Amino acid sequence: MLQRLATSLRFRFVARQSEIERQAGAIPYSVVDGQVAVLLVTSRRTGRWIFPKGGLMVGLTPHEAAAREALLMLAAPADLS
């Protein structure tokens, strides 16, 4: 039974591995009145609150891509209503 479970889990992992895309993300924060405030954005696909992230960009290191993604989110027009 354990062998069958291990084989099943291995198959699922391999099947999903092809869907994995490396991404770079940031956790933008600020200290306001002694409290840490973080920037969250909503995912276009799911609408869930997430930290800014995006796919790696050609010519940029992962750190540079994460910083660029955070800056893009900060510069994006926002609906604050």
C-alpha cells in the first residue's frame, strides 16, 4: 500500500512539475507609527490578496525582477474606494 501511495504522489508531483514557472516576488513594507504595514495586491486570476510577484524577466536577476514588479504595482492606478 505504501508503495502504491508513493508512486501516486510521485506521479502527481511530476505531472505538476511541468506547470511550475519560476517567479520573483517582493514584500514591500513600511513602518508607520511603530507598526509594520505591508503592500498587498489582488491577483487578476483569482482575486485573492497576494504580495506583488511576477515571472522572471530576461536580462534581470531575480532580485531586480522582484524590485521591478513591486515598483510596477506601486505605480499602477488603484481604486481606493
